[in-house]
Amino acid sequence: MRIISGSLGGRRIHPPGKMPYTRPTTDVAKEGLFNTLQHRIDFEGMKTLDLFGGTGSISYELSSRGAEDLTIVEKDHQMFDFIKKTATALKIENIRFIKMDVFKFLQGHHQQYDFIFAGPPYALTEIDELPRIIVKQNLLAPDGLFVLEHTPRNDYKEFEKYSFEKNYGTTIFSVFSNPAP
């Protein structure tokens, strides 16, 4: 696993060998997603939220590309410790770590973010609630983007604020946008 581009581009991440609840986004899918996003948004100075943080690779990529205010939510103890250790090794200081269930975190949460990423476990039965909660609670800043990683069995084209999707075989990224008025 590696950081694709930016100030930390090329750095390798070595997650634990056994991650029972974590399915890292592949480098190919992550690179494709960020290649698409870099033509739509400027990561410099962004406030970001990474839900189901896993290995932390999305937040490291965001930091490498200039995001200034990062929040990462992960409930698994092993992965939470790995993310903190890796962020320290990469000297990423502008990151908040929250060890909590994502749905509990989102409950009553009303801060806005320029970019939100959610890479939940594919077997998560409540996955369809994520875009609903984010839209209902107005968590996306004007011109903000929310990216939801999922499998082909989920379809979000009819959901509020849906914009487009990128398909990488078994990995699909549905992108939701909040255009400025």
C-alpha cells in the first residue's frame, strides 16, 4: 500500500497482516479515484472526514495533497492504533483520531466538511443510511464532496445529492456533491 501523490507521494504503508474487519481500498482504485477528483476539487486547505478509517490510507493521501484539517473515525482497536502510529511516523500533525462507531459519531454531529470519505465494510447492512445521514445533517460544506465506497450490489443513483460514480470492478465509488447556492 502506498501514498499515490503529493508531499508524501511514494511512501509505503505496511498495515498489520491480519485485519479481520478491515478491507483496504486498493492502490489502483484509490489512484483512479484521486485522478478523477483532482480535476474537480482542490485539496489544499480542505477540512476532511474519513469514516471507517481502516488503515488510514485515504487520510494520508488527503494530507499529502494539502488537506489541512483531517478527522478520522475508526472503532477497531488494532486499526485505530495503527493509524495513530503511522500518522506519527509520516509526521502528519493536523489530524484528529476518533475511536468510535461511525453511526454513533454521526448521531447529532453537525460540523461541515469539504470532503467526506466512507469506506465501510462491504457487508455493512446500514450502508444505505450513510448518504442519507450526511445529507440530512448537512455535513457537506458548500461545494463539498462525499465519496462512498461500495460493491456493485448497491446503487445510489436515485439518492439525494448523487453526482456520479467511478467503477473499478468490485469497487465502486459513488460521489455526492453539495453545489454552492
